[in-house]
Amino acid sequence: MPRTTSPRTRLAVAAVALTTLTVGAPAAYASLDKEPASAAGVRGDAYVETRLMFGTERPDGGPDVTDRQFMDFVDREVTPRFPEGLTVQTGHGQWRDAHGTVERERSHELVLLYPAASAAERDPQVERIRDAYIRAYGQEAVARIDDRLSVDF
């Protein structure tokens, strides 16, 4: 037999959930702006990790971006801006395009690490990379994810 709850009970549960989300959310977002904690056992310096997601299918129906074309793009647009190093991972991804269609495609993830102190000067460099790929291969977007962390080499 299904268990039923009264409207009053459902309302109380909803109020508790809303209060928890409302009180907890600002603290969670505020912590994103802080440097990594230097607690015992945490090594390294404050860095930013930027990940860029590059699709390889062309929205205009042209030929997919090949691995060679992508690595030429990295050599031409990324390496001069981030000569300290980078990582490229190839995978398969999906996203919803501007027309609402879920697109599945081969993709590349580019990982960049740089000192947090240089984030303001690195930001425009990252944006130039994104813009260059969009223009070169007719893409709708290049996703960007930034995260602060401690890094030790």
C-alpha cells in the first residue's frame, strides 16, 4: 500500500530543503574565490587549471577536424601562448547545439596550468585560443572550465 504524506508534511520538508539550499549556496560559491588552503599535508602553489573542450564536427556539414589539424592548431595557437606545457586528451563528447539537437562527436580536451597570480594576464590568451578555433573551424562554441588548485612540480 503506498504511503501518503499530508500537505503540511510536504510543505515542511520543502521549507527545510529550500532553507538548506539558500543558506549553503552562498558559502559554497564564496569558497571558489579563495586560494587553496595551506593546511598540513597540502603541497604546492596556487594555480589555475583551465580546460577547454573542442568539438571536431563542423556545424556547416564540412569535414570533421582531423587529429593532425587539431595538433597543428595547438602548435600554432596554444604553444606560443603557453610554452610551459599543456595536456591534450582525445575523447567523445556530446552537447546540445543552438538548434536544440544533441550532438555526439569526437572531441579534444586541452588542459592548461598556470600560476594563479598570472590569471588576469592569461585570461585574454585563453580567450584568443577559443576565438581562433571557432573562426578556423566554424564552431558554435569552445567550452571553458576554470578551477583553482594547489600544484607541486
